[in-house]
Amino acid sequence: MAARRAVSSLLSRCLYASPKTLSPSLLPKERAHGSAAGILQRFSTAAVIEDPIAPSVTVNHTELLINGQFVDAASGKTFPTLDPRTGEVIAHVAEGDAEDINRAVNAARKAFDEGPWPRMTAYERSRILLRFADLIDKHNDELAALETWDNGKPYEQAAGIEVPMVSRIMRYYAGWTDKIHGLIVPADGPHHVQVLHEPIGVAGQIIPWNFPLLMFAWKVGPALACGNTIVLKSAEQTPLTALYAAKLLHEAGLPDGVLNVVSGFGPTAGAALASHMDVDKIAFTGSTVTGKIIQELAARSNLKSVTLELGGKSPFIIMDDANVDHAVELAHFALFFNQGQCCCAGSRTFVHESVYDEFVEKSKARALKRVVGDPFKKGVEQGPQIDGEQFNKILRYIRSGIDSGATLVTGGERAGSKGFYIQPTIFSDVKDNMTIAQEEIFGPVQSILKFKDLNEVIQRANNTQFGLAAGVFTNNINTANTLMRALRVGTVWINCYDVFDAAIPFGGYKMSGVGREKGIDSLKNYLQVKAVVSPLRSPAWL
């Protein structure tokens, strides 16, 4: 378990680590022990999943979690959550709507106004969060199996990196609980001035489907550390792990009503949460289009504060002094990680003209080696896309790239005949005005663009509505320093990519969002600032 915790701070470590370094105990037992040929193949010959591996976990929680109890939706409705490997139903989950959101908000409000959570000592809250982290470690394999089954991401990624990172994040915020404090401010006169930082109240949180458990931790951790109560809506595509994790949090000693989890759809449950008059704050991770709706609903209701972590079209800039082999591997990771379903994916690969042709050919060779198949199979790098809607959307973007005149270097089609698998796809000769260079594809499609000089690539990299992240690959410290200051994005990775740590803030410029998650800055999202002024009579000092 300690070994798994050690890898939790950096997602990028999976770029360098061999799958063989993972303990065999992390891998589920296969349904059959025959040749891997029918289960796992390079994408160029199609990843045919004839007999999907049976996950070594059962689904035990499919109801809503309200006021510490698992309950049916008020309407009695359910909806299916699907296995993206096959499109088949995993389980039917309670479909919450406005009435259920109202029940959950009432429970959270009572827990905040009358319950023990905000009145506990910070040390007591810390101990509960630490016990929760211990339980995450204990149930690592079950959580990872549920995540892979519901989402399609490689099990090795979930078990070896993401679930341990959830534990690390919760420990990080447990450490913050007793370090949130105010100030004594000197005034121009005989007054005692205190600045207090208070919990904001009931926080509404809406998490996405691409990293369900990690986003659960990013949202829940700081909100609880600050003493708030929560109503969390999970993504309708991936509702299972939020319910499992919330159950473990209650097992760790969280009082009833402090965390409520409602599964359901955006236009019903999500909209009801964003517009609820008794929710004090809303935090959302997802598309920019939906983020605008969330912000509008928040403004039209009670002007609740809003944190948004939205889309991106992040540039990955490879300079002429680059080690091309290393740059190819890093750019491949920056784009194809998590099936390309990553808001900060390096989806615009800018390559200096002097190394462009070599880079394209080597990128093609790397993509052809990418292992696409059943995400429960050891050694698989890429599983299926999340669902049919996303699958078809990506294929439409690929067709757009072809129609607009970009060169299809490799890929471009579905992989296999079952499930939502897509071949790793690369386009070269991509122009800035092409749709594939402007819009967020959220899939395994790499667009490679050519540039001549530093000033040109700065202008082109910034010429986008987004500003979430960027990557820079160079051996020149002056070039790196110029780019890190010139790029209008929330995160710049230099000679690395997707390095995530609990203490590193994450968020975007422009239409990539509002506010920051993780690190000390995330605490500000869940605190109110209050000034308290009282007169001093004959003070000994001011």
C-alpha cells in the first residue's frame, strides 16, 4: 500500500513506469487463461474484445445517499450505467431530480446549521478525513475496478495512480483543517479588527465522468476541510464510485447530512442544484458550454459563488533543440492519456519546422505501438471512450479533419467491432483555422502543427478561447522562461506533462474556468471572509 501511495502525487510517472512494476494483486482475475490474441492487439490490427474480462467487484450501491441513508429517488425512476467495453448495462441507478436535490439540500442545510460538523474542532475533522484516506487505501482494488468498469480507463492507471492520489489528496486536506485561520489587522485608530475565515455553508458540487474519483476528492476534500456540508451530483455516465467513496466516508465517522450524493442528469438534477436558493456555493467541472449554464443559473437564483473548471485546447510546444524521441513520447502521453478524455490534454502539438517531419514519422510509429484493448487486461494503454455519444462525436471530428484538408497520418476509425474503442489517430498539416485545431475533441486525436519561430508560436498558442494548460519542450532555459510567462494559461509544464500534486493549484484563464482547485487556493472557494471591529478603551498599544 505504501508503494501505491508513493506514486500518487504525479500522474506523469506512468509515462516512465513499466506496467510490470505494478503488483499482480492489483489486476483482476481473467475469465479465461487462453492466448491474449483475442483480448488484446495493437490497434493497427483492431482491438477485438471477444470475451471481456469479468471485473472482480460487485455493485452494492445504486441508490441516492441523503442524510446518511441510501434511498430511492422520490420518483422511483432509475437509469442504466453502461460498460463502455460492450455498451451493456452494469447496473440501474437511482435517477435523482429536483425533488431529490431539495431533500439533499435540506439535509445539508440542517447538518450545517444544527449538526456537529462545523462545530467540531478542526483536529476532529482532520481525524475523520485521515480515517477516510486509510479506507481508500484499504479498498483500493475495489474502487479501481469499479472506476474501470464504469469509465473504461485502464485498471493499472486507476489502481496504481488515481485511487492512491485520492487518498493523498484527502490526507493533504486533513492537514489543512487546523491551519485555516484569520488575521488581526491594525487600524488607524483605537479599534480591534479581526478578519475571520468561516465556512461558506452548503456547497453544491457537480463532477465529470473522465476522472470520477479524482474529481470527487478535488471537490469534497477542501469543502469538508473548511467545515462545509455538501450536495454532490455525480456524472450520469459514471455514478458508481462516488457512492462507494461516500459510503466509506461515513464509515470513517462523517456525520449524517454532511455529504449527500445524488445521481441524475444535468438538465434536471444538475440544474436544480445550481439554481437552488439554499445552496451557498456551486463548483462544477465539465464543458465550457455547460459551465456557462451553471453560472447563469447561479446568478439568476441567489448569486451563489461559482467555481468552474472547464474545457481546454492546450498547446504542446516542441522547440528546435528538442530530443525528438523524448518529445514524441511526452507529446503522445500528453494527448492520448486517459483515451484523450482529459480537459488539459496537449491537443495542439506545435512542432518547429526543423524537426517537424521527423517528429510526425516517429509519432506515427509510437501511435501504431499503442496498446488498445480491454482496460482490465495487463499492459493495455487505451480502453474505450466513455459512451456512444462521445464515440460518435470523436469520429465526426476525425471526418472534419479529413474534409478540411489535414493529412490523416494514422488511425481514424473505430477499433474492433464491439464497444466504444477508437484507433489512436494523428493528423499532420493541421492549420489553425481547422475545427480540429479549435474545438475540444476529448478523444485520442493528435493534431500536429508546424511553426517557424518563438514569437509566431506564442501568438498562435494564445489564439484560442481556452487557457487551461500548456506544455513546453526545450533545452534552452531562456526559451522556457519566455514561454512560461507569455502563455496565457493556468498551468505550464516544462519538459513534463500532466504532473498533478495535491498542493499544485489547477484551473484556467479565459473560457477554461473560474477559480482554482487543489492547493491552498482551493480553500478560498469554500470560505467566507468576515471583518469584526470593536472599540478599544485606553489600549496599551495599537
